[in-house]
Amino acid sequence: MAESVIRLEDVWKIYHMDEVSVPALSGMNIDIKKGEFVAVVGPSGSGKSTTMNMIGCLDIPTKGKVFLEHHDISKLSESNLAQIRGKKIGFVFQTFNLIPTLTALDNVMLPMTFQNIPREERLKIAKNLLVKVGLGHRVGHLPSQLSGGEKQRVAIARALSNNPEVILADEPTGNLDSKTGEEIMKMLKGLNKDGKTIVMVTHDTDLTKYAKKVIHIKDGKNIND
Amino acid sequence: MIRDFIGYGISNLRRSGLRSWLTMIGIFIGMASVVALISLGQGLENSINEQFEAIGADKIIVQSKGIFGAPTTEVESLTEKDLKIIENTNGIVDATGYIIDTAKLEFNDIVRYFVLVGIDNEDELIKEIYSYDIEEGRNLKKGEKFKVVLGNDFFKSELFDKKLKLRDTILLNDIEFTIVGFYETVGNQIDDRNVYVSYEVAEDLYDKEGEYSFIFAKAASDTIPEEAAERVEKEIRDDRGLDEGNEDFTVQSAKDLFESFATILNILQIFLIGIAGISLVVGGIGIMNTMYTAVLERTKEIGVMKSIGAKNSDILMIFVIESGILGFVGGVIGVILGVGFSKMVEIIAANAGYSIIKISFPPFLIIGTLIFAFVVGSLSGLIPAYKASKLQPVDALRYE
Ligand SMILES: Nc1ncnc2c1ncn2[C@@H]1O[C@H](COP(=O)(O)OP(=O)(O)O)[C@@H](O)[C@H]1O
Ligand SMILES: [Mg+2]
């Protein structure tokens, strides 16, 4: 059995809105092993994004534990979380979320900037990554000058820049046409083949064919169990 | 890292274009006024100091009270007797007096009025105080009759629809005088339009035998000029039988005179810079407002940056640097405008005949202003930046 990278153990996330409490997660258990390609699927509102936030250390649970490489991160400060996120996890979002004022190259360099990597090195890595995702000719372009598929490829290059353990993708093809979406999925699949752990969240059951393992969630719970 | 944040800040400010410029107006108006006021004030102070040094710290000026130029029959004028008293006062080594009055000049059928100075050019003390050179012709001799020397403006400008030249004859108080010389410019138009005759001629012209409008005295090098001035005051007071505080004359050391100038100038400067300072505060509030808007607009971006590893301190720094740049660029423009404005004042003043205003831009003023502008900008951005840094990544990411 492969080593566990991220593990959610009876994780609860409860949002308090006025009088009512909305449980987004109610006892979520997930164990993600090194080298896996996991698809987390479920209907809208089932808690996929919230699960993703937990896995990505973007949020801390109301109750329960989140382990990243066996360290409990539920007690860490925001700054420590940021540091861990930056190093261990790469995000790919449905809406790309590139920084609009920065060029493709600068966008890819940004996560490394936050890790205080020297400029020369950042430049070299970022250029290589853009070549790798097939955008060697677009390094100086602003996001507004790129197509949706190109933006998502820049986002993937950015997610890879600190050479993280895990790539987290939240509906990565949600804003793309099916052909471009397929390209992106193939790219993720290729990364997995090269050894990256990938967790993808989607409501599109079609995409599960790219994954090695599928986790179905409903009402904030893993219903595979 | 700072370098990257600066680049990021600049590109964001460019993205907000017009809003950034409008925000900077607030800062650069304040900065421009501060720079202009300080440099003009400094320039004025420097030229006052120059004049002070030209006259010398050891000089004492005695004059009658009463408004200059007005017929002052009630006011006792200074006399030869006063001059003797002053000369004999302990600590005074030399004294001399001269007459100032209004001169009616007629030339080319045009009549104009100027200030006349009746002066003994051969007196050592006058030479020391009135150290200007003759540009054309020669100076007056002691007691020389029907000869006049004029200020530079008569030579350079067409005050009588044409320029005057040497050996021209003009009517001075209806008496014919010949021009024998012109002074070099002294740097202000008022004195460049003075009319000079010998003291004796002025005595006759104005029927002021043995009288003086001003008496200049020189303190000995081993006395303190202000103390000598007090002794002069006491001697004349005693002679005239007046009580202290009721003098009909004033005695001032050159230092007193210039210090009172400097004090007025300083008060004025502090007042004006205070007003300019208020506009800086307003500018700072403008920056704060703009940064609040920027934080709100870029909430999602902040979430994205946090998700890719930005710590709270990184976000704080990004926004503080951005508002610092706003302040700094505002400062640069402000310095340029301020320098330009005071240069303009200098040139306009010089064209109007007042070349005494020599503005100065000490480097500390320029550098200090720019640092100050950056600090004002950063401080104004601090609260919005802090707010940005405290955003929860999940909440920020969900923001649309
Ligand atoms: N910040 C929040 N405040 C209140 N309710 C939230 C918040 N985030 C998510 N929820 C609620 O939690 C539930 C799960 O949301 P989410 O994880 O986004 O679902 P999914 O991504 O599967 O559509 C939903 O009912 C949603 O309305
Ligand atoms: Mg979702």
C-alpha cells in the first residue's frame, strides 16, 4: 500500500448563517495516496469544493482532523498554512484565476516568489514549465490575450511551479469546450503518469474515466464507505 | 521579492489608470506647494542673509519715527548734533548720515517721481555700506553741484520713453542737472530707480541743512553691536529729554533688523507649509480611499495569491508598496511642479526687476520630499492593506 499524502478524518465543516447552521461537510473521510489520480464526484452542493478546500489547506475544519504527510494541519496558523500550501499543493481552478495584470511568465513565477526562490531560478523553471504545457510562444502574454484553454494551461504550469506533492483541480474543464477540456484532462493524466498525485473535483461523471479512483460524495459525506 | 511586488504594484496602478492619476493629484498638489514654499522661503532667506553680510553685522541704523515720504513736521528729524552724539557714544567708531526724499524728474517733456538719496560718496562708512559699483561713467564727488548719478533702471529701461545716457541734462526739482554716471543693478527694482546727488545738494534742494533721514553707525570690533545700539538710543534719548518707550526715533543694529525680517519670514513659511500640509493629509485620505477600493476589487485575486502560497505579510506588503508607489510618484510629480513653479516665480520676479529672489533646492529637500511622499502613501495604504491581509482565503476565493 502506497504512502498517504492527505487524509481527512471525520471532518466537519459547519457554516453558521443567521439562525441556521449549514453543514457543508458532515463526517468526511478521505485518504489520498501518493501517485493516485482521484476524482471526487457528487451533485452540486454536495460539498465537493469544501472538501477541496480542506485537502488544499485553504480552510480548517470545524471538527475533525486533516493530515498532510502525517502532520495534523488543523491547528496551524494562517501563515504556516500558506507556506505549506505554496510548497506542497498546486491549485487549478474552474475560472483559471490568473492574475490579470501579470504576464503568463510572471503568473507562473508568482508561487515561487512567495517561496523566496531566487529570480534567475524562477525564470528558468517558469519558462521550462510554459514550454512543457505548450505555451513557449506565449510567455509575455497577459491572461486577457489568451484563450480559455491557454489560460488553463498557464494555470497548470503555475500549479507545478513549486514542484508540489499534489495537484488539486476544481472543475478544471468547467469553463472549457469539450475538445479543450479533453486536452486539459490529458495533460493532467500525463502529469499523473510522471508521478504527480492528482485530486480532481467535478460534477461531470464523464471525467471519471481519466481517474484511477473515484470518490462519490453526497451531503458532505464519502458514500464509498 | 520586493522588486517583484514593486513591478506588480506598478502594473496594477497602470490598470487603474485614471483612478491612480486622480488619486495622485491629491498628493502632488500638496507636495508641489511644500517644495515651492520651502524653496522660495529658503531663497528669500538666503538673499536676506546676503544683504546682511553685504552691510555687515557691525552696523547700526538710526532713523526718525514717522512714515517715510510723508511731510513730517511734528517729528524731530535727525541732526548734526545727533550725529555728533552717536559718533561720541562709547563703542561707536564711525557714523554718517544721508538724506532720502522724493525727487521730481523731468526729461523728454515727461515728469516722473523717484526716490532721491543725498549721499557722501567719499565717506568711508558709506563706501562700506553702499558697495555697489558704477556701470557707466563715474561716481559723484563730495559736494559736487548740478551732477546726478542714477540707478541702473534709468540706463536699461525707457523710463522717459527713451533711455537716458551720460551727459544728458535732466530737470531735478526744476533745476538742471547733468548725468555723470549709472550704478550697476543692485537686484531690486526699487533701488535700481534711485536718484543720487551729493549730500550737500540734497541739503539745499530740500532745505534740510544739517539734517539726516538716516544715520548709519559702525560699532567697534570689540563691542557687541546690539549693546552699542542700546547706548546710542540712551544718549539721544537723554539729549532730547525723552522717557524710555516714548522715543521719536529708532535705533536698530543690522542684526536686529535682519532677525526681525527672518522671524516674519519664518512665521509666514510655517503658516503656509501648514496649509500645504493639510492638503497632504487630504491627499493621504484619497490614497486610503483608493486602496480600500483596490482591496475590494481584488478580493478574489487576494484569495488566489493566498492559495498559491502568499502569507498575510506578503499581501500586506503588496498593498503597502502599491500605495507607497502612489505616494512616491505623486511626490516626484509634486517636486517637478514645485521646482518648476518656484523657478517661474524667480524668473517673473527677475523680469519685474527683483533678482534678489534666488530660489534654492537643497538636495535634502528633494530627497526628503520623495521619502516623505512614499511614507505618506504607505501609511495611508496600511489599514486597507491590513484588511486585505486578514481575508480568509476561502472567503476571498468565493468573492465575485
Ligand atoms: N462560505 C459559505 N457560507 C455558507 N454556506 C456555504 C459556504 N460555502 C459552502 N456553503 C454551503 O455548503 C454546501 C456545500 O458547498 P460546496 O462545497 O461549494 O458544494 P459543491 O462544490 O459540491 O457544489 C452548500 O450547501 C453551500 O451552499
Ligand atoms: Mg463547487
